[in-house]
Amino acid sequence: MDDWTGARANPGHPRWSIADPMPEPAELLLPGLDRASAVPMLRQVYLALRGAILAGALPPGARLPSTRALGLQLGLARNTVVAAYDQLLAEGFVTGRVGAGTHVSAGLPEGLEAAPPPPPAAPAAVPASTLRFRADPASPQPSTRPFNTGRTGWDDRSQAVWRSLTLKRLGTPDPALFGYGDPQGARPLREAIAAHLRAARAVRCDPDQVVVTAGAQQAIDLVLRVLLEPGEAVWVEDPCYPALRAALAAARAAIVPVPVDAQGMMVARGIAAAPAARLAYVTPSSQYPMGVVLSMARRLELLAWARRADAFVLEDDYDSEFRYAGRPLASLQGIDDAGRVIYVGTFSKVLFPGLRLGYAVLPPSLLDPVRAARLMTDWHPAGLAEGVVTDFLAEGHFAQHLRRMRLRYRAGRDALVAALAEHAPMLAVEPPEQGLKLLARLPDGMDDVALAAAAARRGVVARPLSPMFLGAPPVRALLLGFSGHEPGALRWAARELGAATGG
């Protein structure tokens, strides 16, 4: 051959120069085209031409066949080839002018095919900062297996109401649903939440203090990012909610474990360990994971310390709606007269975790910075979910759902306690008066971590308690969730747990 392809193939042939006219090749062989491939032909032609240019088979200045000619040669529509050429043109691999054809860009270096392939790149070093972001194995899991915690019930009546409210919202949608929302949450929902909290939890708030979040965990994260500088001390209950511990590590806080006894957090121990702490995290209505209630004396002691130390108290009221004897306990926030308590709640335990809606009631001084922090994350809650929950609250369905679920969960608790007494009598169990889980204490010499692993092999999710301790002597026990599980499943799981203990 006496054209440019022959010159490239025959080393003895005089090398073509950009100064010389380059004829259009009669045929251009494009390897790798596969009509049976799921890759569109446009993409295949583009990749083949780009590969030929990078390998030097098409040197700088080489003229490409006309789109019509290449289309005929390949049996493709001309538009397919035109689109491939346009992509090469946009990326600078080729140039083209009307009447002059399409040429490989002269600015590309010659001899690209001779360049050795680069050595394999070493994997990027993992920054030390990433160590702060590790999932805690004790965090809630999506398993439906018996005893898994964090599950909720959802009966036919609630399902029918929820479906009806959703269809109503979609049938006559508010135009605001299709735009950006308020980072603090829609005002009608904040009004409904404030009314519920005032009546049910004695929280002192108005709608302007409420921030609707994507669950309680986001509310906690926002508060930590706004309040804390790296290294500032935070009191946490010992044992502690694992997700809170992870959030504090990510915020670079100095975690100060404060032991828990039968009256809740031992405030005097916290004062002795870190009197100038910036924040104290507590679960006063039902301590997680021990289930004890913070006594009134300790509550007043904690609030007095916060005033003296110019500190804040983060009250996580995660499952206070479910009390099986008497009315739910009043909130810590409701007796705070100095604006020191940040109240956090969630619909995950009351409705269902997939809803991803929670809320924080903030002292006025923290409202603007938390709103600004919210704008830096997910901007605002999902509008449709906000609207449905607003209607669910305002029309009284929420209170009815709570009453039915209290009865269901209490029945599940009682069935579990009876089944454990029959099938795992070596476990010490006290029926909790509140919450969605119970604590099964192990006899001396039995390892809760090993027992949880043995139970998992039998299809049961039993969460060990001892890894949740930070500094206090660990208690060997299992956390067993009874909400969201049918009594028959709980009885079966109790038998399996008893078998795992060797009893």
C-alpha cells in the first residue's frame, strides 16, 4: 500500500509529515465492534477511534474517513458515526472544518503507542481522620429476626389510615411539595409536634423551637457539630448508647464516662471527673441500655450543674411513649427554667424506622446555628412524609396508634418473660415498665458476647450488654427486643436462646 496506513506498517517507508497532504483512507479497520454487545454502537465506534488515536494508528494530522463513508463501511447509520465524531471533537482528539474533513488533532504528541503503560498506582493512603467514622457493631441492624431491637408494630388500621392520608396528599398536592422546604421543617408539622410534646411529655416549647430532622441521630449529630469544639468534654452514661459514642468520636469530643446506678446517671461522679464539661448526654426516662429512670434528685442536680458550668444537657427521649404502668414520665426539659436542655425525640420507635423523621426542641440561642448546620447537610425534611405525619398527628390517628401499640407491645413483653422463665431459667429477667426491650442478666461465669454469637447461629439476634460499658465494670447481660415481633416468634426465640445457653 502506498497510503498512510502502509507507511505506518512498513518501517522502511518514508514517514508521513503533517506538512504533507493526508489522503482519506479507503478503509479504516476498527477492531472490537460487536453488534451483539449491550454497549451502543455509537459508544463502540467512539472508543475504537479514540483507541486508534491513542495507540498512534491514527497519528496527529491524519484525516478520518467521511462520516458517510465510514457509516457505509461499517453498515451503520451515518448519524451514529456523526455522534462518535462529535464526541471526539468535544474532547479535543480531532478537529474539523466544513470542506476540509475531520483530522486527528495536530496538538497531540506523536508516538503515543511507544509510551510504556504507567505502573499500577499505589492505593491512596487512608487518612487518619477516617478512623473516626466506623460503624459500631452494636448499632441498629435491619434484621427481622426475633429479639432484634428497634423494630415497631404496624397494624391494619394504621396502614389503612396511612395509605389514605398519603393518597390524599398526592391527589391534591400542595405546590410547596415540589420545591425546597424550610430547613427547620414545615410549620404545620412543627405545630403538631409542639402540641403533642406539651400534652404528652410536659415539654415547654413553641413551634419556633422545633427542628424536624431525619431521625434522632441526625438531631444529635447537628447538636454536636454546633456545640462542640474538638477536645471538649462530654459526659455520657456508662454504659452508653453505641451510636452516640460513635457520633462523639466523629465530633472529636473528649468522652467522659459517668457511671449509672439504680437512680440513673451519677451526677456527682461527672462533676468530679469533668466539672467544666460542655455537654451531658442522658436518657432520663429509660436509660439506654439499663432501663433505669433518672431520679428527680439527680435531675435537679444535673440542671444545677449545667447552670453553674454554662453547659448544656442533651435529653434523648427515644421511647418514652411506651410506658406500661401509669402515665409516661415528664421530660427533663419540662423542669428546666434556664434554657439548658436540648430535647430530642423520634418517630422511628413510635411509627416505623423507615420514615426517618425525628425532631429536636432547642433553646432559642441554638436555633439559628442548628438551622445553618441543617442547610449544610440534607437541607430540609422530605415534604410528602412531613405532610402525612402532620395529618396523622392532627387528626388523632397518632394517639390511637399509640394506644393499640402499647397493648400489643405489653402482650409481647409478657409472652417473652414467660417464655424465658420456661426455656432459659438461668437468665435473670425483670419485666420493664417502659420501653421496647428487656435486659436478661447472665449468671456468673457466662459470657454475653459468646452467648450472643451462639444465639445468632440459631437465628436469634441477642445484643450483648458488656461491650456498651466504657469504664465501669461491665455487666454480663443480653438486650432482647420484643416490639415488632409476634408472640409466637418470641416464644420460639426464647427456646432457641435457652438451647444456646446449654439449658
